[in-house]
Amino acid sequence: MTILEFIIGQLGDALAVNVSGSVPHPMPDEFVTVEQTGSSTRNQITTTTLAVQSWSTSLAAAEALSARTKAAMTACEAMPEISRLTLESSYNYTDLATNRPRYQAVWSVVHYLGG
């Protein structure tokens, strides 16, 4: 199992919305996407950067979903596969192509899983 699969599964269990690695078609009113944007290994310790995007129908709803998603991510730190989670940044990231409101949270994850 990869860290991406692990986080998608954990968020899917914690949130009452679709969570996947890509934008679903058709787009539901609310959903979350998780993308791996980087990874490094040093001294056999793997750190992965994840972009977690919370999509909704209004900016306020996207921000609220992002808050729930951040709480669910923070809870992942209690899992034995995760050594450390750090929220690097969180911001409005409205999709310019569709004008769809979304928030993005960028996480650094030290873990004991592949990819």
C-alpha cells in the first residue's frame, strides 16, 4: 500500500464525501482529492508531500470541508504507519478552469509506507 492509498482510505472512512486521487466525473457537490506532489528518503526515512483539495459549491462550504479534512488528517498521526504530519499551508485554491470553489492544504508526512 502506498501513502496515497492509505490517506485516501483514512479520509474516506472519516468524511461523508467522495475521496479519491482524481476529480470524479461528473463532479459531486462536495468531494476531496489527494495528490502526491513530492517525496524524499533520507537515512531510510520517507517524507511525502501531499496536496489535499476540498471541493464544494461555495467558498464557505469548501473552507468548512477543508477544516473537517484537516481534522481527519491530523487524526492520522495516531496511526502506527505515520510518524509525523505537518500542515505546511492551507489556502483558497479555486479552480480557474471551472470556477469551482476549493481549498488546498499541503501536508508533509513522515511514514512507514511505500511511495
